[in-house]
Amino acid sequence: MSTTYPLAGADRLSGRAWGALFVLCGAIFLEAVDITMLNVALPAIRADLGLSTAMLSGAVSAYVLGYGGFMLLGGRVADQFGRRRVFLISLGVFLVFSAVGGFAGDGWTLLVARFVKGVAAAFMTPAGLSLITTGFAEGPQRNKALLVYAGTASGGYSLGLVVGGLLTTLDWRWVFFAPAVLAGVILLAGLALLPDTGRPERAGRESDVAGAVVVTAAMLLLAYGVVRLEDTASGLVWALAALLGGAALLGAFVAIERRSAAPLLRLGILRSGPLVRANLASLLFVGSFFGFFFLITLYLREVRGWSTWETALALLMVGIDAFLAPTLTPWLVRRFGTVRVIFGGILIGGIGYALFLPVGLDWAYLAMFPSLVLLGLAFALTYGPLTIAATDGVAESEQGLASGLLNTSFQFGAALGLSSATAVSVAALGPVLDPLLEPALAAEAELDALRTGLIVPVVGVLLAAVVTAFGLRRRAER
């Protein structure tokens, strides 16, 4: 294991280190804001291009398929062929296909652009995260860099709603052009500021081509199955078939890795209890977060009739995590330890979800405010420390792999949370409402269905707390 940290130095980060960190933070902000901006722009895109519901949904799902399907491969490629090189090339691809999406004149062009952007993000994100974990010395220096990085990502998710609403009022195409411009700035800065770490130690070894093909196919099937879970009965059959096929291919992948001389995924890394717990907790926590915000967006937009801009401003309070993550969270981690901070953040998130369960048709914003503040605090206390826990103690040669595993958990968690919450809500609503039903009764029925769907985030965050509690128990035993 190499102990050379190209950005390490004194306890305080140098100007060069901050410059490189800002480049990597810019990339994760770009990835986060791009996801939420599109969700706000979907109605305008449908109206302009005349897309069917299936094609519009496909534009969203295509990104998830590309991202989730290639994330594990992306992390390993970064380890083997150079993290800086993979980061910059994938950022360039992201830039090009952002522009392609902005010029799209039909649904298929949009769908292809979103899929390729998802694949590019699957290579860019683990490469960027592993540049931090290998560039900064393990301990307070790396933790500070990771918490700044995580705070930037979480702020991107929140600010994307507002920025997307603003750009959509100009023209929905700016939701694609703006990320292309930002990607160009980050790319130029990256070429100048990111250190060249040289040729990776593993670059000369035999490549695990069979493992790469099988695991990518497995991840694509699993991602497809997850995003189809919310569909009707016929769609559910396809979802289950895809999930079973993905599970079977994962079994084949494990068999290939056991026999491979240079495995894509060294199975021994999964014997690390902290790494496995961090990934499970990440999947459950992020799934709860995305499922919750999807449902309350429906509540504000469709049940309450708020505009896109009003909804974006209402949810902006969650963005306090962008300020708390790099300021409050590092102090708490130093004072109480990573696992305790994660556990506390998850419990705070559970309280925020529970407070929203009795939501009514005439709730004032002040009634929603406590939940939004608590969830911003929960994300600040949980997202960054989970990143630390999932990469701490991992060999430098496998940091890209560990980053790919973590981001796969984040991505699959988001997709699973959205699909599960939507499926439960749709099932609770039952058949399509009678158009002759009084508007007040129809709104109440929709609200009852949303309340039922809100149980999913509560269950998810409780499971995340249970998983994290095992880490507290192990620490107490030691």
C-alpha cells in the first residue's frame, strides 16, 4: 500500500490542496444539481417535445441505468488506469452529452444523452472521491476534505430545485446547457490543479474482462428492475424478472471473481464490517431521503397546487446541510466519532419524517418547517461521515473500488426509495379516481395515499438506524 499523499502537507490544507478540492467539489456539485434540475424541468420538456409519459419517465430512468450499471466498473477502472485521467475524460464526456441533451429535438436523443451522462457520472464520481481519499492523508485532513466534499454534494441536491426552476422559466434547454458550461470550467481547472499521481500500480496487470461484462449487465438489470417497481401489474412482472436476472448474474460474477487472477472486485473487501454497514446504511438513508422528498413534492405541487418556484423555495431550507456539513459535522466527528454522529443523524432524520406523517390539506408552511430543518441537519450529520466510514482503512489501490461501492449504494438507494414510496402510494390510492368525484374528496384521497407512502421513508430510516447500531455495539465491545 502506497503512503504517498500528493495533496498532503501540514495539518492545515495548503492553497494547492484547496484548489484541487474545489475542482472535485465542483464535479460532485455538478452531478448532484444536474439530477434535481431535470426533475423540475420535466413538465416543460414534455410540453415542448410532445413526449409520452413513458418516454419522459425513460429520460429519468436512463440516467439511473447508466449510473447504477457502470458505477462499480467505473471505480475499478479509476484504480487501474489512473484516477485523474478517468476523472477528466469522463467529465469531458459529461460535458459533450449535456450539450447534446440541450439540442435534443426528440425523445430518443434526450434518452441517449441522459444514458451516456449517467455512464460518464459512473466513472467521474468514484474517480473524484478516490482522488480525495488517496490525495489527503488519512485522519483529520482527509475527514475535513470529505466533509467539505459531502456538504457540496448535498447542497447541490437542494439548490438544484431552485436553479432548475429558475432556468426552466427561461428555457428548459438551459437545464442541459448550464451543466455543460459548468463542466467546461471544471475541466479547465482540473487540468491545471489536479496533481498527476503517475501510473497506477495495478495498470500492468491482466484485466478482468469477463467480470466487468457480467457485473455491468447485472447492475443494469438490477437498476432497471428497481426503477420499474412502481409500475402497474404488468410492469411489476418485468421488474421482478429483471431483479431475478440481475441476482443470478451477480452469483455468476462472484464465481468469476473467485477464479480470476486479477479480480475486478476483490471479494475480501466485503469482509470489512464497517464498509458493509456504511454501504447498507447509505442505501437505506438515501433511499428514505429521496422517497420522502418525491412524495412531498407531489403534495405541494398536485395536492396543494403550488407553483414550481414556490415548491423550490419551500424545500430550500433543507439546503442548510451545505453550511453545516463542513462546519458543525467535523467538530462532532472529532468529539464523538464517526459512527455516533451517523447514528444521531439517522435518528434526527427519523424524527423529521415522523413529524410529517399527519400532514393535512391546509397545513401552513410553519407546520412543515420543523421536518425540513431536521432533515437538512440529518443529511449534514450523515452523508459525509458515511463517506468516511465507507473508505476508512481501505488500501490505496482499492479506494476507487470502495468509492464505487459507496456511490452504487447511494444511487440504488435513491432509485429504490423513489420506486418503493411511489409504489406504496399508488397502491393505496387504488384505481384511477372517478372524474365525477368532488375535488375536495379527490384531494383527500390523494393525501391519504401520500400519507401511506410516507411510511416507507420512516421504515427505511429505522432500518438504517438498526444497521448503524451494530457498529456502535462493536465499538463498545472493543
